[in-house]
Amino acid sequence: MRTANFRFLAALLLLLGFYSCREATPPTFSGAMDAYFAGLFPEDEPGGAVLVMKGEEIVFSKGYGLADMGSREKITPNTLFNLGSISKTFVANGILILKDEGRLRLNDSLLMYFPDFKNPEIARKVRIIHLLSHTSGLPDNRAVGEDSIFYLTAKDEENFAPVKQNDSLHFGPGQYFEYSNPAYNGLALIIEQVSGKKWQDFIRERILIPSEMLSSTITDGPHPERGVAHAYVLENGTFREYDYGEYPTFAASGNGGVWSSANELAHYELALRRGAFLDNETIASSQRPYASGNWADTLLPKVGYSWFIEQPAPPLNLKKIYHTGSQGGFRAFFLSIPAREILYVGLFNRPVEVEEVMDKGLELMGQFGLLD
């Protein structure tokens, strides 16, 4: 009897010790990130894919929710999402490749490439570098709201055509920052003129393949129904698809036509770091704020050649280079912290508060020492 009681007591102590150890297990960065995003995205709704890379090591990579509400396909880190305006970084890098090869100059005027501007003096003043840095002053006069049906299928040329009909500029080129989608439709058309091929093919050959982004693709007309995430918005408690075919300007791919995955965007970052398709000095110059000689704003510029730059400031005190994306129901961000070799990517097929998600991820990185 005493032996049985002893065995029971020993087993009980062992079990209590096991649970005590489990409770004492310290939290991890991966566990904290997973808990946060699992709370944002129920398994049976649209969600997203998130990745964090430090150095060359993926320290967190996971998908949440459904890529397609019809097929119930789940999101993984390999799911392709529309990147929205993150696509602009690919177009900008395509221009820089041609610049480095001596096939164009960033100081070239638009009149060299678009002699059909209604007011040639406008085209003469605006340079390629102004399109890259969103400082052209060219008004976005596309009548998307009045003719949304046309813009559902209008490609880069049709989206840039109204810009060429402007009589005046909002401001002198280089004086102020004004974000411009059609500027990047124009840059895509310049790539086509200079390279002699579809700009999508040029980017695929010169950037996607060298970056080992072999599943990534670029819109060129209607996008395939399969193989990509669909985007949704929540209306009256029901998710409604809101992407190609429902949201105008999707076909104008120069400003937002690249589709990629969280995992392949990690390849993109590594390719940038090692200079796989551009030399390191060109990449560095593209990620510095562009300030023209006639800058007139009281605020310092925060944009390079497509990239947004935040200089070190509390509480992070580290330089951030990033771009966000928003198109239809898609939301995305690509955030690099060069001093710590950090990449933080979020791709979502439903509207989310991108700034809030970026800040939370950075907060957790700080808590777990990734930013030290």
C-alpha cells in the first residue's frame, strides 16, 4: 500500500512539475507574432501572409485566412497577392537599369518620349527624375469616378493619356511632393520605348528572374482567375470580391501590377542587398530622399526613387525604407531596416490598418531583441 501511495505521489509531483515548466516557458517572437495575427484574421475569412527576415534567416513566416472564399484555399507564405504600389519599386528599378546602361538619363525631359503633349512646354520642364520622386507637378486628371467602366480595362497608355492633355502644372517640377499613380504608368511606357519590349517582360527578365522570384507575375490585361489571392471588402457583414474586374485601374499595371508572395519578396530584398540587378551605389541613391535644387516645401523630402524613407527618430531610432500598397481590397507593406538587416512584409486580401500592423510588428521585434 505504501509503495502504491509513493508511486502515486511521485507521478503527481512529476505531472505538476511538467505543467509548471510549461507555464514557465518564456514567450518567443514567433509565438507573439502568431498570436497577434491569428487574432486579426479568423481562419474562415480573407486574411494575409506575414514574413520577418533578419540577415538571411526567415525568423517568422506564416499565412492566415483564405486566399479564395469560393474554393476555400488557404493563404500561405507562397500565395501571390497584388502588391499595389509596392509595384512602383520594380518600375523605378527598371528605369535605373536603363540609366546605368546609358540608354536614358534621369534628367531627360518627357518631351523626348511623349512629343504629343498638348502643352509641349510642360513636357519640356518635367524630367524622368520628377516622375520617379513624385515631384512632377503633373495633375492626375483621369476621370476614374466619371468613367469607371472604361478604367476597368484601361492599361498604362490609356491611364497616362489624360495627363498629356494638361494645360498647366500644380507646381514647378521638383518643388513639392505630390503622390502620382499615372507618373508610374508613364515610366512603364518609357521602359517600353527604350527597351523595345513590353515593360512586364523587361522587369521579368531583368529583375524577377535574377531575384529568383519565379512565381511572381505582372498584370498585362485580365489576370488569371487561379493561382492568385482574390481580394475582398466587408459589406453588411458579407465579404464581397473587390479586385480585377470590380476595381478600376487594375489593368494599369505600371502603378500597381506586380503580384508576388511574402517568400519571394524576401528574395527581392536579398537581391537588392547583393546588387543582383543594380549596382550598390545606384540602389543606395534610390533609397535616399530626393531633394531638387528648387525644393520649396518647409518639410524635408521623404521619398527617393519610389521608396519612402524615414530617418532615425524615437522610439525606434533606426532608418526605415519602405513602400505600402493599396488596390481594391488588397493591402500590403514592404519595410526594410538596413542597419539591422531586417525585412518585414505583410500582404493582405482584405482592408487592414497597415500602419498599425507595421508598428505592432516593430514593437514586438524590439521586445524580443531583433532590433538590438
